Amino acid sequence: MAATVIDGKAFAGTVREKVAAHVERIKAEAGVTPGLAVVLVGEDPASQVYVRSKGKQTAEAGMNSFEHKLDADTSEADLLAVVDQLNNDPAVHGILVQLPLPDHLDSDLVINSIDPAKDVDGFHISNVGLLGTGQKSMVPCTPLGCLMMLRDHHGSLSGMNAVVIGRSNIVGKPMAQLLLNDSCTVTIAHSRTADLPGVVRQADIVVAAVGRPEMVPGDWIKPGATVIDVGINRLDAPEKGEGKTRLVGDVDYDSCAAVAGAITPVPGGVGPMTIACLLANTVTACCRANGLEEPEGLTA
Ligand code: NDP
């Protein structure tokens, strides 16, 4: 039987609607408007696209959007001063410093200078620790989006075998932690994993976050398993015209969809959920800062 396609684009639309409804409610009831500040250093084209899209969707959800664009040669001291100013601005509830930063800037230092309560990317060491100990935290957006889709599809994840391929700090590790917190039995695989196909074949849930185009073939997938493809890889597509490209994930979609019970496509799967979860984290941060009721179903 063909796999159910988990439509991340539609699901992200539902999340954005829930965010917008909650924003409207807290504006009316408490007179508070959530605000998200995005800091972009330099002119990386992909980052510029992300930042534009984040600003647009923030405004569409009824929130305030603040953009700080800094020159590529901005000093660390100047960047830290901007973060400090945002930490102290009561109109700003979420701060996102767009990564990657130029090489002369220490990303860990900058991220850890953000007020953890405003760290809507969930990368601050305090939030990593809170998540790791099962406490209330700000949760990284991409894994949060994956978790929401899995919960929506399965209901409870308790007792399921999950394999996360990739151990990055921004996707693999927090994803594994979230699945563990939802009582999955979790294996984290990486480039040194022995018998990766055999490990993946044990999984009821496979999350691929590797950065290698179409690396996971269908014959690694246990029949009926749920496959969440985090990968975003751009390949040349001469069949679409000269200089054209196409996006593919980290799993070979056609062969995996033939075996899996459910699968996320690329594009249109995990990608749209990431910004939706950023908006969700911003409204959550705003509610926590003001002692207001948090939106339901938008946090881990
Ligand atoms: P990283 O490069 O930081 O991490 C990749 C991980 O994959 C590493 O842990 C690495 O292992 C592992 N890996 C690499 N090669 C293999 C292999 N042959 N077998 C098994 N494991 C392997 O990537 P990210 O986590 O940042 O991103 C992963 C993917 O997700 C990328 O395609 C990225 O574009 C995408 N992404 C998508 C987002 C979205 O919004 N949808 C957001 C963020 C990322 P090791 O540690 O041993 O080197």
C-alpha cells in the first residue's frame, strides 16, 4: 500500500493559524503584542531569503517583526551589543541570530549571550540542558516541527523504536531528546555507525537529518515505518532547463514511499514547519514573559 504523505505545508498552515488566533487573543485580553527580532550579519543569499520569509510570516501572524541587518565585518563586540539591547527590550520576546555567522564571529558565544527566555531557536546552552532534563524549555524549531507531525500522525509515540540519522546540535540531538521525552526507544546514528541499514531497519520512526541527497534507500525501511526527511539538498536539474535546480531530501523518496507507512516529502514536508514553529516559539516566549496562558499544542 502506498505511504500516507504527511503534508507539512498544510500542517504548517494550521500551526500558523493557531499562532495568529492566540496572538489576537493575548492582544485583546492583555494588550500584549509578541515581537520577534531577527539579526542577520552579512549578505549570505540563502540567509537573506530565510530572514525575509521569517519577517513576512511574523507580520502575517499579527506579531511585531524587528530586523537588524549588520555588515559582514561587524565586530563581535558590536554584535553582542545588539543582542544585549534586544535582551533588554520589553517589546522583543524572541531573538534569532541567523546562522551561519561569518567566520570571525564565535557562534556559541553569541548564541549563549541571548536571554534564554527569548532564545526562540532553542540553541542556548540553558535550553539544551532544560530539554535534556525534560524541563520546560525553548525547543529548536526543526525538531519541534518533526515532533508535531509525528504526534499528529500517531497520537502517542510511546514505546516506538526511533532512529535519528545525524547528531548535529540543531537537528539530530534535540530530535532524539524530544523522541526520548515522548517515551520512544531512541538510537542516534551518524557517519561512524556500524551497519546503518540494519540499524534503520529496526525503526518504527526514521528521522533523516544528514545533508546527503537521497542517501536512505527504500530497502533500509521497515514496512509501515514513518519516515521524516529533514534534508534539504539542491541538485542540478538540466531537464528543467539550463542552470535549473531541484530540491531533494536525505531519503530516496520513491523507493521509501513504496515501503513506508507514512513519509514527508521534500519540498513541502519538514521545511515549512520550521518557520511555523519559530512563530509558535515566539508566542510561547511572549506568554511566559507576561504570565499568560500558553497556546495549546504548540510546544513540546
Ligand atoms: P550537519 O552537517 O550538522 O550534520 C549531519 C549529520 O549527518 C552528522 O551528525 C553526520 O555524522 C551525519 N552523517 C553524515 N554523513 C553520514 C553518513 N554517510 N551516514 C550516517 N550519518 C552521516 O547537518 P544538519 O543537522 O545541520 O542538517 C542535516 C540536513 O537537514 C541538511 O540537509 C540540512 O540542509 C537540513 N536542514 C533542514 C532544515 C529544515 O528546516 N527542514 C533545518 C536544518 C537543517 P557525524 O557527526 O559523524 O559527522
